[in-house]
Amino acid sequence: MTGPTPATTTTARICPNCDGFASAAITIGGRDRRGHLPTLTIDCPACNGLGTIPARRVREGAGA
């Protein structure tokens, strides 16, 4: 009789495209009349602004 099979969890890994810095503020030019610097917040298209992507499951016997 064998014991219960341990549950395996997959942990998220850092997005290789943005290295975990999922959002960036980009200036769009000069300052407005009040002196503010307008910016746009852009999210990483690969991880949709999360900074992580799901871990890949490694198949047994898969070639590297």
C-alpha cells in the first residue's frame, strides 16, 4: 500500500520579455500649461502587465 501522491504546484516564472517590470511609464513630449509631464503607462504585451507567466511543464523524455 502506498501513501497519497503529493500535489504538485506550478509556480509562475518571471516574464522573459520584460524581466518582471511589466509596466513602463513613457513620456509623450513636453510639459503642459500647468507644468505637468504627460505620460502613458504601457503594459508588457507578453504577460499583459502581470510580470509573470505560467511555468511550463517539462515532459519526461523531452529533448533539450
